[in-house]
Amino acid sequence: MISVYRAIMDPSTNPLHTLPPVQRLQTMLYLAVMWTTIFCAAAGAWMWYGAIVVAHLLVALGFVMTGVTFHRASTGPIR
């Protein structure tokens, strides 16, 4: 479990390690805000509509955005 956590959350281990420190921090903050928004929207949808597809779609979108960000960071500088 610790290796999975480090692969995602540790900027010296995850694919963002190739970026300059300031850009790495900005990208990690962007991803943190994105995931917070996804979970808040999912909780709101759950309260209003019950367990529906919206929450699952938001989480899936979050995984896709994180994967795309990590992939682009691992292939070189983002331009």
C-alpha cells in the first residue's frame, strides 16, 4: 500500500519528478483541487439523487485526468 501511495502522492517518485519543483507543486495542487471538487460533487449528487452513475463518472474522469497529467509529465516538459 505504501508503494502505491508513493507512486501517486510523492512528487519525487511519481512521473512529475521530471518537472521543475515549482511546476511540480502547481500540478500537484491542481490535481488536489480537481480531486476535492470531484468528491464534493459526488457527495452532493449522492445527497440529491442517491447512488447514481454521476459519482462514478466523476471518479472515472478524475482517474483519466490524473493519468493524462502523469503521462504528459513522464514524456517530457509540458509546453
